[in-house]
Amino acid sequence: MRRFWKLMKWTWIARVGFIVFLYLFIYLGRPYYQSFCFSLAMFATLSMAWNLVGGFLGYVSFGHVMFWGVGAYVTAIFLKLGWSLPPALLSGGIISMIMAMIIGVSTLKLSGVYFAIGTLAAAEGLKILAAYFKNITGGGGGFYLPPVLGLQTCALLMCTVWAVFYVLLCFLLKSKHGKLIQAIRDDAQAAAALGIHVFQVRLRVFFLSAFFVGLAGGLYMINTSFINPATAFDISITVRMLVMTLLGGIGTVDGPVIGTTLYMSISELLWARFPEVHKMFLGALLIIIVLFARGGIADVARRLKVYASS
Amino acid sequence: MVLIYGNLLAHGILLGSLYALQAVGLNMIWGVLRVVNLSHGDMLIYGAFMGYYIWSSFHNPFWGLIIVPLLFICYACVIFPLFFQLLGKEMESLLLSFGLSYVLINAGIYIFGPQFRSLHYLEQIINIGGVYLTLNKIVSSALTVAVIVGVFIFLKYSWYGHMLRAVVEEINLAAMRGINTKFALFIGFGLAVVLTGVSGLLYSLSYAFSIFSGQQLLLKCFAISVLGGLGNMLGSLVAGIVLGLSESVLAYCIDTHLAELLSFMVIIVVLLLRPEGIFGGRR
């Protein structure tokens, strides 16, 4: 028991230390590092949200980028209507949740294949819809906003959203609700037999995930002041969420954060060297992880520990 | 007025038969390996690009009917062990096919470039009682129907077809009867991959395509499979023609953008109301 507490303490020191480090970096660093930290915090949020659905529910989503795009568009539209920043951001998150409700109600009762394709289809469909309604979204040409906040403020906000999500997730998974989620992932039928409302729990988790992805999308929009359908519903963002989560370890709390940090550092080096084919490496990395290291870094580390102790 | 609808009907049916062949490939891989192959659309587009290059070098894309199957069998030989290793693991094989799709798209951008391509072959216009059709559409649809019928006959009556169906039905029992299950699954997988390549080739005869069209074609194939019931071949045949018809009617009557949206609507609505497909079948 004492060993457990010792371990827990170190995990928490590492988590809080990483958050504080990121904050300090944004305060003191040059704009390049600030923008790097913005992307890091954003992708950490996205991959944690993906992991919540893909890792803890066992439903692989290939269209998570749609919540990001919806969040970005809704925030932009409300800002243009003259709303102030906090309600615009929140409504971005909430409308993402409504999207999640539409997708979730139709596919979360079925097996994972249907969910996967349903989300993929929804993201592609939204891309066409966003290009079609020209008078609301600006069509294929994109949507411009006057700059609202500076880079540093944006990065701090993004970092705060991420930190809140991270801490919330840590406590959520320790709580009764977290145990329900894990029970359902391990054996949905047994959980249903014990009287857990499986569908409802799944839907709630999906909502939470969509909400934070929507917030991240809104903040991205505020940072770049421009969005068009091709970026807002770009499938490569979904791929990045997948790869980062799988790299760090799917179904763990800290895995996505570790994966994101590692991936962002590697990709910063890679795409400067190979601008044309670095996306291909992403796909190849995904295949290699799925075939040879299914648990990601967390699993490799555990195996190494077992190997060292034996 | 009647003539316009006659034209729409004819084009819809021709387009629908192409869709049906594309969906048959997706459905077969689902039936054989229990994985929705998310790289299906990109394989199709690779077949289409092969058709384009064969046309531009030999001036006759029908050489592709020999070359494309050979190349796709080689591809199947490379890919099959990966999928076989993950047999029965739904999530992992989905992720694998997704990674493959991503690699194929980006390699394709590098090799073929991002432009739209189209073939100009057999473009004579034929007038059948006021319905105007180009010859290439008729030829590609006729070939499509021939290929589908051929595959049905192969699966229903040939020895390999019996073996494959036995393995898909009950893999352990088939293994006990002395069937080499891995080989049987490879036959099914290879057949599906070749079908996909050939349907891409036939698609390239009459429609323009770019490397990015793969995603949309995949989703259309999935809409067809969901509508007809996943794993139900005959259902996907009917559903393909239904989708092709309704797309061409919708594009004429309302808007072409909404016609593109139709397949996504179909997926969401069918999953919501009747997930086993309108023609029954298993979930």
C-alpha cells in the first residue's frame, strides 16, 4: 500500500510538473515556442478526447475531427455575430455535443464497425455541408475573423483547457463513473447484466469527449483567425489523434500526453526534412504500432520493467 | 419531360451498376476477414490510375483487364499476411486498414499528383430512342455486369467457391475437414482485391477522378453495403443501383452538392432506423 502511494505521488508530481513547465514555457519562450506549445496542448486535448472514446469505450472514431471543425465554425460564427469570447467558445463545445448526440444515438448501440464508418461519413458529410451553405460559413473560400487575442493569451487559454481536461480525466477515472466505464469496456454484456445502463454511459463519455474537442477547435479558430472546410474537417487531424494515442498507449490516462509530446517533437524534425512524404510516415507509423506495439510506449515500458525485474 | 427522366434513369442505372461492383469488393472483404477495409476507396483509385496510364501509353485501356489483376494480386500477397495476423480483432484491423489508406493516399499524391484525370476513349454518343449515352458508359456497365455474374458463378459452383464459403461459414469445422483455411481466405481476399482494382479501372473509363476521390467512393460503397446489409451480396447489388438512380435524379431535380450528401444521409438514417439493412441479414 505504501508503495502504491509512493507511485501515485510521483505520477502526480510528473503530471503537475509537466503542466507548470508548459505554462512557464509559454510565459518566457519566444513566439515559435509559444506556437509549438499551443499545438502541443491542442493535440494533447484532442488525443486525450479520442482516447476517451477509442481507449475507454473501445469504439474507434475515424471522424473525431468533425467536433473540432464544428467547434471552430460555431465559435467563429458567434464571434462574428458580436458575442463575447466565453459564450462563443462554450457554444462551440455545446454544439459539438449536439453533433455527438446525433452520431452517438444512431451508432453507439451497434458494433464498432458501424460507429467507425458512421463517424467517418459524418465528418465527410459536414465538409460538404460547410462548403454548401455559403452565406453562413463562407463556403469553400473560408471564414475570416479579425484577430481577437494574441498568441500568448491563446496558448495560455489552450493550456488551461488541456490542464482542466487532464485533471478532470484523472479524477473521473478514479470515481464511480470511471469504474463503470472500465467495466463496460472490459465486458459490456456482463456490465449490462449487473444493471448498468451501458448505452447511457457510453453516450455521456462521447459527449464529454466531443465537448473538449469543440473547445479546442474554437481556440484554434481564435488563434489562426481563418478556417475553411478542407482544414476544419481534414482527416489528417483524426489520423494524428490516433497515432498520438496509440504511440503513447491506448486506454491509459497519461499515454496520449506522452505520445503527443513525443510525436510533436519527432514530427517537427521530420516535416522540415521531408516536406512531401512526412504524411506517409504517419500512416506507416500507425501500421507499425498496430502490428508490433499495440500497447504503445506505456506497454513497452511495462514489458521492459517486467523483463528487468525477472 | 419523359425523355429527361429516361436519360436520368439510364445514367442512374449505369452509374449504379458501377457502384454495385465497387461495393461487392468491400462486402467480400468484410465477409472473408470480418474487417471493413477502409483503404478500399484508395485501392479503387489506384486501379483507375492504372487504367489512365495504360490508356495513355497503349491507347487502349482494356489491356488493363489483364495487367490490373496481376498487379493487384501482388498487392494482395503483400497485404494479406498483415490482415491475417489480426484476424478476429475488429479494432486493430480497422486501424490497420486506416493506416494503409493513409499511406496509399499520400504515396499517390507523390506518384500521380493531385490533379483530376479522365480518359478519352470510346466517346461516341449513341441515341437509343431519344436517350443519349456515351459508348464507354455502356461498355463499362456491360463489363461490370459480366464481372459480377462471373464472380457469382465462381462462388456458387466452383470448388474454390465451395471451399471459401465453407471457411467463412465455420472456420474450425472447415479446418477439421482438411481445408487449408489460410489459403481459402487468401483466395477470397485476393478475389476481392482484384475485383476492386477492376472496378476502379471500369470507373476510370467514364468518370473523372483524382487521388482524393477515394474517400468519397469508400463512403458510397459503405452506404450501399449498409443499405443492402453488410455481407449480403445480392442486397448490395440492388442497393448500388438504387443509390446510383437516386443520386442522378437528385442531382437533376435539386442540386449536385446535395446528391453528394445523399450517401452520408443514407448511412446515418439507415443505421438509426434499420441497422441490419433493408434486405435483412446479420448485424
